[in-house]
Amino acid sequence: MGEELRLTGQTLKILRPFLDNLRAEIAGVEVMRASGLASGTAYPIMLRLERHGLLTSRWEEGDPAEMKRPRRRYYAITPRGAAIARGALDELAMPQGVLPEAI
């Protein structure tokens, strides 16, 4: 793997739509729209998340000529990805200086 996984604000914007429906496959373009990030930002983040095992992806089946559009790449969150994303979002939501057991 080599590179360290950093959960930046942009990365969490990518992960958030998957937490609404853990079993959903979401097209990359829809992740982009939901996150509000441009393709040049969103797709490299999704690739990095896939390399770290937080997302999986697959290409849509079908002939682009018959569909009259390019094939889409669908992404899904892994159980590990959901746990890491929830933990990071929970940590952000926690008031500073308050320990989890005190809540």
C-alpha cells in the first residue's frame, strides 16, 4: 500500500453518501454530485479509498453504443470502510474536551 490513509474533510464528503445505505452501489458521478466535489478531486479520492479497502468498485455491464452513454463505475463501501467513516464522523461531531464515556 505504501501511502498513509488520511481522512480529510473531502474524503469524508466522499464516504458520507455510502453511510446512508450501506448496501447501495453508487455511480461515481452520483458520489461526485452528493459530495459537491469536482471529478478531478472525487475520483482520485475514491481510487485511494479503494486501494485502502474502504470502497470496492465495478464497471457497469453493457455496450456504451447501445446505452448511448459511457459505462459507469459503481462504488460500494466495505464493512471496514463503514466502521472507519463512522468513527471519523463521530469524532468530528464530539464536543472538544469531552470523553466518549462521559456522554
